[in-house]
Amino acid sequence: MSQRTLVLKVPPADQQRLRSRLDSLDLEWRTVPHASFSARGEGAVVTLYKSGKLVVQGADPEAFVLQHTGLDLPAGAEGKGESAAAVSQVGDPFAHVAGPFVGSDETGKGDYFGPLVVAAVRMESQQAQKLTEWGVADSKKLTDKRALKLAALLRGEVAYAIESLQPPEYNAEYARIRTLNPLLAAQHARAIRAVAQPGDAALVDQFAKASIMESALEGSDVRLFQAHRAERHVAVAAASILARAEFLLGLAALESQEGVSLHKGAGQPTDDAGVVFARANGMDALSRVAKVHFKNTGKIARRLR
């Protein structure tokens, strides 16, 4: 995958705040001449030079800036790159599908805390332009605030279905199946079946061997397409936003229910939050809020010895 470079100017008043935000991530820090700091991780290399110039290099530097820095992009930079539009393009498996069509995507697969969420969206081809004008794109390119706002708009615009496995249900299913991909395929299949109509084309971001998803949808009257980076298509991008919003709301509900602060992802800040929770509630209680087969569980247990 090609690498791109994004350059921003960071005012002196914002530089320490930026460093603090990056410190919360699981990054590899390094020394670079004439730089205040430099780090690698989360799909990017980020370097702040003493001049205040911030250089972000990666496959999608705009997404890194929006998700992790709290900084604004230069005018015109947000949404750069491949847009999520239902138009013919190289590698688009829906290039010759006029619609209606279904897109399905998931959120929470790599997050220790919170639910595993799949959303499926059914839309007509004429809705694609409106959604593109709203800024519907892969949710990884959006801030949490923007994803929640777009999700509210999407709920009133498209037909959708959401399948959410809260941690206790997730842990029980994982213990039974002992592998993630069939579990995830089953969630995608339930969401697609709930929203699709006979003969619809459905596009899923491919996360495993194609046969796993094909088996999960066996017997349905749906034309299944699978592709890597399927969020390029607006239907899958819309599904990714609805799934992301549901995950964020689910994580917030767990925090309110348990009276603790949890953390997205699976890095050091997540371990720290897990130690606080387990110290107060016991290791067994982690199954209420976390996906306990993650390596984080062992790291938390070792810190409590």
C-alpha cells in the first residue's frame, strides 16, 4: 500500500496537548534530528519538528490526524483520497450493480473493552450522491463526534440493521467457537438477512477466507460480494459509521453502568484501565466489560500479582 505525507503547522500552545494525546496511544518513540518528538504506530509515523511543523506519513495520514491528534486538517484535506461513492471504479465489485444494494461492516473487533458490532445498510443507488455530500466515508477517517453526527442522519435516511454482541455474550460465543471469524461472519449474516430483500446484492469488507462468509449466508437469496477495503463503497462506509456509533454508545453505557473509565483499542491505556477495573471488581468481572481472550487479560493479571 502506498504511503502518503501530510504536513501541518502546530501552534506552540497546542504542542504539549498533542504530545499528551499521542502518549495515550501504544506508539514506538524514537529520536529524530531537529524534532521535538517522533513516533511510529497506528499505521503512521508522526514527527513534530521544533519549527512546529508536524509531518504524518502513512497509508491514510488524514485518518490518523482526525482520530488521534485533536487537530484540524488543512482546508480540503478531510475526505481526501478514495471517496466512498457508488460509482464505477477500478476494483469496485459493485461497479455494474444499479441497486438496491446492501453494505455491511463491523467495529470493535480490535477493542478490548466494549461490544463487537456489525451494521448492515440497504440503500437505493440514487441515495449515494446525498450520502457522499454528507461526507459519508470509512468511519476510521472520522472523529468520534463526526461519526455520531453522521449516524444520526443515516438512521433517518437508510434502512439498516445492527447486530451487537455485548462482552458477556461475546465471551460466551467465543468460548464455544474458539475462533473469531465464524463468529463475526454469523453477525454479518444476521444483519444482512435482517435488512436485505430477495435478489439484493450485498458487499462485505472481506475479513477472512471468502468461504466463511459464503457459508454463513448459505440459503439466503442474496448475491454476496466480498472485497478488501470495501468501505470505498458508500453503502459499506455508511454501515461502518452506524457500527462505530453503536460501539461508542455501547462503550459509554458500560462506563456509566460500571462507574469506571474504559478505553478504546488494546494498547497501554487500555491495560491501565483494566488494572483499575480489576483491582476494584476482581479479574472475573472483566468478562462484563471486555473481550477476555485478548492478551490484555494476561497483562492485567500479571500487573495485579
